Amino acid sequence: MPGLIERYRDRLPFSAGDPVISLEEGSTPLLFAPRLSERVGAEVHLKLEGLNPTGSFKDRGMTCAVSAAVRDGAEAVICASTGNTAASLAAYAARAGIRGVVIVPEGKIAVGKLAQALMYGARVISLAGNFDAALTLVRQVASVHPIALVNSVNDFRIEGQKTASFEIAEALGDLDALCIPVGNAGNITAYWKGFREVGLAPRMFGFQAAGAAPLVHGAPVAHPETVASAIRIGNPARWEQAMDAMTSSAGGVAAVTDAQILDAYRFLARQEGVFCEPASAASVAGLIAHGAGGAERVVCVLTGNGLKDPDTALSQVSGVVACAAEISAIEAAVL
Ligand code: F0G
């Protein structure tokens, strides 16, 4: 499949002849979830964004943001990140042959994401502060130095990410509700823009981790905490647009506890065969805990791949079975 810019060029701010930095992102599966459907009494589909080239939805936005940065002559790109944006930036910067710099909260990013950012060759800066502090600082740096900022405050990110809505519309025709985790609030903004552009208006339900739920409280959270490190954010940059998506679609925002997130995380793996990361499971946790306003056909966005965060996965399961290399021991272990 061609990448997003090639597939949807007529609906994206790129002209023929513009440079395209792509890893053939997008075109991700929309998987029907029979057991989850039964559990919640609706027809539920999962948008598997963890199957993008770097394992998260960020690649949709990054192909556009980095292509635009290269078009505009940037020699470096920078972001603040809870991990996935960092991994994606690093990959697209490598592909473009420009410098990538990422600022991540010290000790609070999943190990797979850190490995990705380092392997792709980005400069990884570990900040003694949280994501919100990192975002404030990169905005300052990018405003005075010739480095392109590719967080979702960059409109090209929204343009790229809206294409997930196009794919859902192509696959289903229509849907009643979308359930999505909300961190910095770029993705819900992008989905809503995409749906509006294809004439759809599903109810948009955003879910935040209870310890990092500024939109639910209506006020920034100074010290956000959650097991879902990707959405450990206390002051989302796209706050107003996210609220607008939810209110104008007659959806809403609600919080899910870490226990609810981890329950949905295990349920998806064991009952549906889908291993997503904890933040992604917040969409399903929200659907299970709060419902989707009686919607019949629902899409839950699973934003990132479970392999990114092996530590959380291993904390949720019983250990492996040790065994001597003898047939009787093997039989005892297997049967
Ligand atoms: N799910 C995952 C796996 C994420 O990595 C993020 C955000 C979100 C959901 C929330 O999306 O911010 O657009 O509301 N991760 C960013 C990052 C903040 O730096 O990787 P959002």
C-alpha cells in the first residue's frame, strides 16, 4: 500500500512534486471484536494503529510533519514526548536524513519506545520534569532556533492523523461512536476533523486516565500519574479542540482508573488476541465502564502496540514455567 500522502493527497496540504517522507504508514486493520461486542452489547471494531511502521498512530502525523519540514528546508526536527512521538520522529528523521531530537520525561517512558528512538539515531534528552514541562521547553527552543517542532501543536500532524477517519469511513460506511484515549488531545482533534471532512459525525468519547484527567476536571493537573505512561499529561495542548469535538458530536469525556485500564488491556489480549499498550486500552476501558451513549456501532482506537511496554505486560501475567530437559518433566509441565 502507498503511504498516506500518496493515498490522500487531494485531501492533504501537499502538491505534486513536494518531497514525501514515508514508511508506508496507515492502511491499518479495522478488526471486529466479537467478545468485546458481546460484553458491551454493541458492534465493536478495533482500529489497530499499533500496526503502523513504528507501532503507533503517530506515524500518520509524522509523515506529514516531517515531509513539510523537509519541504520548508528544516535540517532538524524536535518534539517533547511520552515515547511514541519520539519513536516516530526518530524514524522519519532517519528516513529524511535530517537530525532528530526528542525530549522525554525521565524514567517515565516505556522501554521499547526508548529503544526505538535510540536505534533510529535521534538525540534523546531525558528531562527532569514531566511531559507538560518538556512541551513548554521545546516550544521555546523551536521559537528561537531553526528546528521544526513536530508535536501535535503542528497542524501537519493533525492533517496526517485525520486519515484514520477516512479509512474507518471507507471500511464501515458509517459508525455511531468513536472511543479514543486522550493525552495531549491531538488525535481526537484529528479524528473529528477527518470525520467532518467525509460528512460523518459519530459521537466522540474521549477517555483519560483518572490520575491524568484534566479535561474531566476542567483544570490542569500539576502532577499527572498513571500506569498508561503515554497519556501521563496534565495540560493538553489541544484542549479546546478536543472539548469541541466531544460537545459538538454529543459525545463526552470520562476518566478510567488504572485498574480499569489494566483489565481492558488483559481482556483485549486474552479474549480478542490483540496486544495493545496500556494507554490504548483506555479507549476500551472507557467503553466498558461508561458505555458509548447507547451507540450500536462503535470503533475503539487502539493507538499503540503492546510490544512497546514489555514491563507493564510482564507485571500483569504469571511467570513462565521452569522445566528440566527431560521428557517426564516436560510432560508434567505440559499436561
Ligand atoms: N495513545 C498512545 C499510545 C499515545 O502515545 C498517545 C500520545 C495517546 C494515546 C494520546 O494521544 O496526545 O493525541 O491525545 N502520546 C504522545 C507522545 C503524547 O508523546 O507519544 P493525544
